[in-house]
Amino acid sequence: MKAITVRQPFAGLIVAGVKDVENRTWNTRLRGRIAIHAASAKPSAGAMEFYEREVKARGWKWPKDLVELRGGIIGTVELVDVVTKSRSPWFNGKGFGFVLANPKRLKFRPATGQLKIWEA
């Protein structure tokens, strides 16, 4: 299965169904179900606090158990489109927005991530 590495807390937010667009500087023709790999890098405490506050302010559930996982596959999601414009609050307006749908949590599987899309 194809996979994409995403830093936390974003990987957990994707798998929890909170984040529906992943921002990238590069495009892809790939569509369909892909694995979400949570990067090994630890996010700063400030970033975690900021995103937790923002997610809760919108009335969404903060998936603490998912955003704390690092260094492995945590779920899958369907990559349904790639856009350059979106009304999603997660789209930063730069580059490409990977539109994501139908997330599914998986049992954590340790894995080493890679840049761009890779084979899990």
C-alpha cells in the first residue's frame, strides 16, 4: 500500500477525521486509499498546545491517543483529489491540498517514513 509521512499532530488529526486536507508543495496523480505514517520527529509543546486549542475551539474532538503516536503507520485514508483552492480551514492556500476522506484507524505498526509517497 502507498503511504505518506505526516508530522504530528496532523497525522493523528487526519486519522481521527478532523483534518480533511493535507498541504504539500508537490502534486500527485495518485488517488485511492493510502496509509498515514506518523513521523518520528517530536512536535514542539507549543505547536501541540496551539493545535489542541484550535481544534477544541471549533468543537472538534482532540484525538490525544492518536496525536501522541510517532514512528509508524497509524491508519489509512482515501486520497480523493488534489486542489489548489479549498474552503477547508486546513488548506493553507499554498501549493497543493490533498483532499482526504474516509479515515480508518489501524493498530500501530512501527515503520520508517520517507519523503513524498512511498510503499509501506
